[in-house]
Amino acid sequence: MSKVRRKLGVAISAYTVVIVSMIFFILPMVWIIYCSFRTQASIFTGKVISHLNEFTLENYETILSVTDYPTYFFNSFKIALSVSLLSLICSIVGAYGLSRFRIKGKNAIIMGIFSTQMFPQVLLIIPMYLIVFSLQMLDSVIGVVLGQLILVLPFSIWMLKGYFDNIPVAIDDSARIDGCNVLQRLYYVILPLGAPGIMVAGFFSFVVSWGDYLIVSIISQSQRTATATLVIQRLSSALLIRWGQVAAAAVLTIVPTIILFSFVQKRLVEGLTAGAVKE
């Protein structure tokens, strides 16, 4: 009987921790969504529960019709998609080379790639600005994309290299015997087998690029390259902060990543767990 009570106590404790953690992470998001439908006066009253007549869609109407948010949203999507595609091409080729070929100083290269993640991003501001300025890519989509690639490539290469290591080399040997060259083995063998891991790397690159503010803030100089994150910063730095509009812009910015996650959730879980066990 005591053993049953002990198991029940452990189960209750575990579920309590999970529920409290979920509330801790979800409650801020729920509050932002809630405030995005409230009027400015209702937010400043300090009341948690508002009357029905204090809810409005005006915040979303203003963000979508009065401000330039749709343009910034399209810029974010264009840049994030470009970063995802370029990072996947570079990281797949680089990870495959590090995984399959004997390269002199391979361990040093891997450590060098991964060590770049240990430095704070703020240290990159001045050298990145000088490099982009010298290349005459300031206030250009290409400049923003190249800047954000620095953030996502090291992790993507490191993760895909570990994932490709779990794909048996015998499969490559069989494809080589059948007459496949390196590119054909990569395209017809590695890509289909490594699809879950590639999906994780692509999703990571898209989310990092979509939510990036630091790189965009130093390279973007006009509406042509500004992204959705800059809209939230500019709304928050106004003399009169309209928190309902800030919340609405935040919700609209978060929605695409939630939709994308809902579509690729199964593959993401498969990709994150498949590389955890080496056969």
C-alpha cells in the first residue's frame, strides 16, 4: 500500500511541476493576446477582467491599415525564407563533408564552428556593420540575410553533422558501387533519410531569422528592409505607447511560427529524437 501511495505521490508531483511550468510559459502569451483585444483605457485601468464593451478590433485594424506593418511582415517572410534556404544548402553540404570525408583538422573545424555560439551576439555588431558597409550591402536584403546566416549556420552544421553520423556509411558505399557520385549520393540517399533532421534545421533557421532584431537593427536603414520586429520596437519607443497596438503587432508576428510549427510538428519531434540514439 505504501508503494502505491509513493507512486501516486510521485505522479502528482510530476504533473504539478508540468502544469506549473506550462502556466509559467503560456500565461504571458495569453496575456498578450488578451490585451490585443482591449482598448487603451481598459488596459490602463489595471483591471484583469474587462467589460465586454471594452473589447475591440481597433488595434488590429490600425496595425494592418494605418501602419506599414504588412510591408514589414512581407520583408520578414522574404528574409526568413531566404535565410532558411541558404542555411540548409550550406549546412547540408558542410555537415555531409564533415560526416563522411577524412578532413585534416576535422575536430578543430567542428570545435571552431561550434565555439562561435559561445560569444554574445552583441559582440558582432561593430565588425558586422563594418563588413556589410565595406561590401556596400547596408540597407539591403542580401546584407540582412548574410548577417543572419552567421547566427544560424554554426548550429545547423553541428546538428546535421551529428544526424548524418547516425546514417550508416554502408548505404553510401552501396550507392557508390551503383555508380552514384558524391552529389547523387547526397541527393538520392542522404536527403531522404535525413529529412527529419533537415526539417529541424530549417525550422530553427526560420524561427531565428523571423524573431531577429539585433542584426536587422544595424543593417536595415529604411522601410525597404525593415522587419516586423522593428515595428514592435518602434511602437514601444513612441512617446505615447499604445499597448493594445503593441500586443496586436506581437500576436501577428508570432502567428506564422505557430502555424509553421503545427505543420511540421511531427517531423520536428522525429528529427529531434532520431539523432539521439546511435545504432
